[in-house]
Amino acid sequence: MKATLLKTITTIGLLGLMSFTLVQQNKITVYLIGDSTMANKQVKTYPETGWGMPFSWFFDQSVTVDNRAQNGRSTKSFIAEKRWEDVEKNLKEGDYVFIQFGHNDEVPTKKTYTPEAEFKANLVKFITETRNKKGVPVLLTPVARRKFDASGNVQGTHDTYSELVRQVAKEQNVPMIDLDKEWQAVLQKYGVENSKMLFNHLAPGENPNYPDGKMDDTHFNELGARKVAQIVLADIRTLKLDLANRIVKGANAPTVAPAAK
């Protein structure tokens, strides 16, 4: 009986060791490259929150989320500052690169402005160099801003550059998450007033980081960032990416508040 018990314990131990070794061997990194809507934030900007922050908690121990997104960056500046070079040189087989630009590329008055043809070429560069390292590129359209017309209908603010992302995704056969379209749908369901709860909207004196208040329809608070991250999570599953197998149990699809009345 003792021999049987010892054999059982030994077998369990070996299986546990094999399982641990398998996880160690299959560790991957998910790189996030993009702008301020995705980026990690400093305490001094709280409650402003990039969606990449809650996103990092969705996965098991085999996944490291490396958020390289930075405020104010476009595809052009991300490359010029060698931020992409640093990601590319560290890429290994099986890693993912989530690519979300457009907010700063599309504004002609900004130094980060990237003309349409160059924007597409930069996206192709990210895709090609990721694939050269046997990584998996995923394109995301720029996430919608909070903008409504007088009738309470959401208005697109990234129409041209979002369409460029869709074109590249189709031409390069790359999985794509349409955050512009999907986030507009969320904002429409929340309505003009309730949608403010998702953004960095603060009354004067409400938060010491913004003593004069804040009305920001581009950047999210914690709730907004979490809901955007949940959209990305749901699309990872819908696209049937292998990454979906590494999502922790209990990480759910987004819940959307009822339409404002």
C-alpha cells in the first residue's frame, strides 16, 4: 500500500513538473503599440486610464503584456523615436503585436501627422516585421471619441484613418478589431449624458489632479478603459486567436449600460 501511495505521489509530482515546464516553454509576450488611449498612465493623471492597463490582467501566467503605447504618438513618431525598433528586436515566435494608431496620425496641424499613404506603409511595416519574427500582428482602428450631434447621434471622428486600417487588414490578411465602430456603438447605447461616465470628465474640485475640472472626450477613466479592454477581449475570442486559450477563467465579455432615456 505504501509503495502504491509513493508511486501515486511521484506520478502527481512528475505531472506537475511537466505542466510547469510546458508553461515555461510556451510563454509569450503581447506587445501593445499605439497612443494615449492605450498607454499606461502616471498617478498624476489619475483617473485617466489607458485601456492597455486593465487589459494586462486578462491572461494567465504564460502571457506577459508589454504596453509600449505612448501619449501623442503616431506611426511616424513611434518609428522615428526607435520605439518600434526596440519592440521588433525583442520579438520571438508566438508573440503578439496589437497595433492601434490614427489619433495623432490624422491631424495635419500636429508634428506627428502621417499622410495617408505613409500611414498605410507604416502599418504594413509593423505587420511584415512582426511576421518575419513569426509573431502575430493584430490591427485595431483608432478608438472613437465621444462626439454627438444635436439629435444625440454619435459622430465618427476617425472615418478616414479607420478605413485605412480596414483596408490594410484586408490587403494583408491580418486579424482586425474595429474599436472605432464598436466603441461608437457603446457610446450610442449610453447616450449623451451617461457616456460621460466613461471618460475623464471631472467637476472643479472633484479630483486634486484636476482642481479646475476636466472635460476630456478622448481619454477614458477606469470604467471606460475597462470596457474598451473587454471589447478587445471579446474580439480575441471571436477572431479565434490562439491567445484566447490563455485568457483566465472568469474574464467576461463587456457589459453595456442600457440606453439613456
